Amino acid sequence: MSAKLPLEFVVDAVCPVTGARAGRIITQHGEIPTPVFMPVGTQATVKAMAPFELEEIGAKIILSNTYHLHLRPGGELVRAAGGLHNFMRWDHPILTDSGGFQVFSLASLGRISDEGVVCKSHLDGSTHVMSPEWSMETQLHLGSDIAMCFDQCAPYPCSREEAEEAVRRTTLWAGRSLDAHSRGIEEAPHQALFGIVQGSVHEDLRLRSAAELIPLDFPGYAVGGLSVGEPAEEMYRILDVLNPVLPATKPRYLMGVGRPDNLVEGVARGVDMFDCVLPTRNGRNGTLLTPEGAMNIKKKQYERDFSPVDTECDCYACRTFTRAYLRHLYRAGEILAMRLCSWHNLRYLVRLGERMRAAILEGTFPEFRREFHARFRAPEAS
RNA sequence: GGUGGGAUGGCCGAGUGGUCAAAGGCAGCAGACUGUAAAUCUGCCGACACCGUCUACGAAGGUUCGAAUCCUUCUCCCACCA
């Protein structure tokens, strides 16, 4: 099935109890069944994983990052390489983040105004100007299937004024993003642009943000500015508020969320797409996702544990190796430890998406959700 | 046989009279990580009755109010000379 528009979204089933959706996002690089977890490949690579391994894992779409690729190797170079798909040899859908998150995560290096962000490169200190127009031009050069609006992500906690300012600016920038994207679209006619709702943990600001963006008729809507340190309950409350107002016919993307329990609760609140660095970062740091919660493979208790990480997991690491071996590899500083732990964590989350989709299609999502939480030990709230 | 250098907490290695239970690194143990400045960061790391006491800087003895630090002897290691 090929998309006539840059992107189409088909809803296959909706859970009558929760509103959880099973759907398909159809792009020119392939179809993405939802709910979906998207591995993050900031620098045109999912750290420690080769593209064929991501295919083996079942990843249907990956992320990359406009800011990081702009600094190195540069959007123009990627365009000269035949676009990001060809450059990194991933012939499936790609979503690029706009650089908006770096305005937040690298705030100490930059100065923000309505015009955009002037910031110092974290690589060499050189000065760069980021704006909606810059972000759109760069993302069109990259040629991703889904581009994101340049937005402002407020920190948590922040004052109401600060959150309100971020909403106002995000709306302003969404309009400029859309204009710039429309002007340049012939460079990447397959590219869809998603809007991003901000508003921190304030329900009225979230509703305002959504109300201001919906008329722009983006083909998909993201919820940004969550999972930045707020308690999970706050995140769920905001999703509850947005669920009824975001267009039901368009995919919804909860940005930056990757804790398994957050994924399940997000889906229960109508979210279709997630991305997170957690499986790869935690994988490199020796923390593994299991149905019981996080497990740290470095711990002494696994020294002589010759069972797999997760007996229910079908990933290469769990099919093949023992906890004792992974612990040994990690302690020995071997690259394979990071690869296998990332491999497992990615498969765990991709499979979690697959399982939720199957449950929604079968009409058993409420049971799935209940059974998931009965086993999963969430980390203590900080 | 002679001369010189050295022996410090599991390992490496600072420290040359008090502010030393002894820097730093490694190893070890535990914790964190949510649109990636992260193969990173944080804490603990002599014993215990743990805001205190005890045992500790090769061994034994000595000087001193006070020694890992100064003196004597011994043991072992390294370098060079014979």
C-alpha cells in the first residue's frame, strides 16, 4: 500500500473501555503498525545497532535528530549523500526531531527569543542560529518521512508564566514551521510535518496549545514537554485531558517516553507513537527491561545465574545468552555487552507495542493492561 | 662483596613530624538514567559497640607531647659496580 498523501493513518480498532487504538501509519517508506515504539538514532545511527539488526528486532521506524546532524555532518552533506535513508542505509520510515528538544537540554548553551535560538555548539563552541525556518530546511534536506515542528519544551518544574511562554512560542513557531515546510516541500514531497502540543503540567495551557495547533491541520500531533522529570501521574493527567481533543483520525505521538509502564498508560490514553533513548542508554549502562521491571545486569546476584535475562523474550540475547555471561561481558568492558543489552531493551519495547496492538485488535487490552501492571515494578517516584 | 634506591589500605600510587584512617586512579559494591553533550553520572569502599573507639603505612626497637614521615637493626625487592 502506498500513501497518496505524504502520510496516511488508518485506525484498525479502538478499545471500547480505554480508547486505546490499533492503527497503521502509511508512509512512502513503509507501513507502521501502531502502537509503535521508535528507537532513537540521534546521530543517524541507533547506538550500538546496525540497521539489519533493527530490522531483526522488528523496528518499523526510527528517529534521528536535526540539531545533531546539522552540526555533524551537516544537512547539506546528508542531502548530497542521497538523503538520510540512503546515507545511513535504513530503507524504512524515519522521523526527525526538530532540534526543539536541544533548546531544552542544551539550554545553558543558548539564548532563546521569538526569532529562534542562538546557541553555542556543544562540539566546538561555534555559534548557530536555530529557528523554525532553519529546522524545516534541514529536515527537508534530511528527507525524513515525518518532520517535527520546531517547538519550545519547558523544563519541569517551571513557573506557569514560563509554561505559558513556551505555549505561545510553540504556536508561533508551528505556524512558521508549517509555512517554511510548505514552501520547501518539493524537496521531500513524501515528508509529513507533525505539530507539538506544549503546556507543561497545566491542563488549561495544554488545551490552549492543542486548540491553537489543531486548525493548522497537521497530519499528526505530538505531545511534548512530558517525561522531563514530572511524576507519572502528572503525565497521565495531561494525556487524559488531551485524549478527547486531539483529532481521532490522526496519529498521536508522546515524545520521549519509553518506560514500559508509561507506554501502557499512554496507549490507554490514546497514544499511538513513542520514542525514547532509555532502552539504548540504559542498555549501554547495564540496565535491562523485564516484565518485572528494570534489572541491573551488573549486580553480584547474577554472577552465577545461567538463565536468560527474560525467559519470555524472543530477542537474540535472550534466545542465546545467560545473565552470567552478560554480566561478565559488562564487567569486562566488552562492546558486546552494550550491544546485547540495547538489543534486548529495544526488542522488549518494540514487542510491547506489538503485544498491545494484538490485545487491542483482540479486544483484550484492559486485561493486558491489568496483567502488565500486576507484574511490573515501577521505580519509586522521585 | 660494595654503593645507591625502594617496601603505603585488594592492586597501582601520592604523602617525608601534627590539619592522615592516609590524595588520586583501578578493581569491588550499590544507585541513577524518559523527543541522547551519556560505553555516562552519583554514592560507598580498614574493623567495630560507626558524631566514638580500635587496628593500620615491610618487621622489631628507639627519639618526640605527637611518627607513614626522624634514628638503629633486621627482612625482602630493584639498579649499578665488582
